[in-house]
Amino acid sequence: QNNYKVVVAGAAGGIGQPLALLLKQNPLVSRLACYDIAPVTPGVAADLSHMDTPAKVTGHKGPEELGSAIENADVVVIPAGVPRKPGMTRDDLFNTNASIVRDLAQCVASKAPKALVAIITNPVNSMVPIASEVLKKAGVYDPKRVFGVTTLDVVRAAAFIGEINGVDPRSVTIPVIGGHSGVTIIPLLSQSQPAVKLSDQGKIQELTKRIQEAGTEVVKAKAGGGSATLSMAYAGARLTNALLRGLNGESNVVECAYVKSDLTEAAYFANPILLGKNGLEKNLGYGKLNAYEQQLLKEAMPELLKNIKTGEDFAKK
Ligand code: APR
């Protein structure tokens, strides 16, 4: 079946444009709706529509065209947001992005209540609880259908391990659990397949820190020009494509994502999940942690709990 409607909300952005480019190439997508508030949005859609792949692309600009974008969507991917500008505090940024995600989730609730929702907008740890609360209030919440995109953490871990081991990074499987920022990112290097070729624990800890802080590597290298967009788009497309393969009945589709969870005291938690016709089919958990990984989990928990509470408090306002 190539009959799925995918919406990119924030399609004119640094992440949104390459994300839409990648999704336009998926033969499972029959309709690709590009939504954004930026004036360039219809142009982005027109540009993509000239690609010779089956997906029909439509552009939707501004809140009055949001409904037509979201209507009957199978998957809604959300990279909409604002980057931090000079003079803006973290709280300002949070409130702006939180309002954007809240409004988009409200529209999903009314126009596409069965859609799978994949959230890229940061802070992901808080945005997934916000969208979930909004859908709950509207009476259409299904925890199997809301995902925080943590795929970039997995992609980075595999890229770095591929480099260290001298193998194709696509042959590396590595679970990354927890959340999607700093100490909440917990790469389970002990479970990497193939095993990471690092001799001592010091090097394992260095690699762990590199994965946790990889976003900062990009921010520094872009020298004021923003944060990760291209690798994030790649990662967002990878999760979206996996969601579509699951919807389409493919078996054994497994990805890490940040979802509603009762595995730990955190109400939302990332780990490998099995995807299927209804979204999350089965939470696969995270297996056995070694002593170092247990310590990382302990360090992550207060931050993750705080992030979740911040999101829930915002949604309740
Ligand atoms: N509805 C839809 N789109 C919006 C809205 C809104 N209410 N507000 C802003 N946007 C759009 C902007 O017009 C822009 O095209 O979101 C896009 C964001 O793109 P960039 O500013 O280039 O930011 P980007 O680097 O893509 O990051 C977006 O993803 O990783 C996270 O932290 C990052 O939250 C940020 C988001």
C-alpha cells in the first residue's frame, strides 16, 4: 500500500526542509503536506513537487491552513519551533516551543485523532508530555501513538562506533535509552552489536559523554549558525519511515523512541520499541545494564522527571 498521508509541521525550517526532501522519496507516502508559518512554505512545496516520486506534495501556510494540512493524516512529524535568539532565556524558548507543540497537538486531536505523532521540537523530554496531555484533554489520547524522536542519539552512537571499530555504521546496533538531552541520553554501549572495540572503561566513559554532548559539537562547529539540522532530518525521516513500515504491516520494525512508559519512575522513557499497525506494538525494554550504565540511569532520572513535570505543568495551565 502506498497510501499514507504524512504531515511535516515546520516544513520550511532547517530541519523541516531536508526532512520533507527525504520523506518525498518514500514510496509508502502518497501525500506529503508541508505546513509552516513561513512565507516560503508554498515554494518549498512547489519545489518538492517537481521531484519524480509518487508522493503528492501540498503546501499550507499559516494557522488558517493548518486544518487542511493535518486533516486525515496518518503521521504528523513536528520539527516546528524557534531556535534560541540573543536575549531569549531558556524559559522564553520553552514557552514558545511549548505553545507551538500544544497548538499543533490540539489540531491533531480535532483533525486527525488517529495519527501517529513524532515530535522533534526541543526540549523533546517535555514536549511529548505536553502533546500527550493535550490529546488526553481532548479525549483522544493513545499512548501508542505519540513519539519523541530520539533517533539522532542512536544514529550518532552508531556513527561513532562505526568509526572506532572501522566498520560500516549501518551494521551497528546500539540502544540509547532515557531522554533526549545531556545526561538523560544513556547509550548502552555494553549492548552494542558488534561490541565496541575500546579497551578500557575510561574510553567507554569518554564515548558516552561524546554521544550525550554531540549536539554541542554541531552548535560549536556552526559558529552561531544554529544546531543540528541535516543529521536531525535524517534521523527524523528514519523514525517516520519506520512508523510507516509498521502501519503498512511490516514485521520486526524496531527503533528507539521516547514514549509513555512504566518501566521506570519516569512516565515517559526512551528505549527500543516494536512498531506495528497501531504505532507502538510492544515496549522491548532495555535489557541488563552494567554498573556504569546503572549509574548513568540514576544520574538521568532527576533531570528527566523534572523535564516531564515541566511539560505536564505547562499543559495544565
Ligand atoms: N507553526 C508551524 N511552524 C512554525 C511555527 C508554528 N507555530 N513557529 C515556527 N515555525 C517554523 C519556522 O517558521 C521555521 O520554518 O518552524 C521552523 C523551525 O525551523 P528553524 O528555525 O530553522 O529551526 P530548526 O533548526 O529546524 O529546529 C527546529 O527542532 O531540534 C529542534 O531545538 C530545535 O526546537 C527546534 C526545532
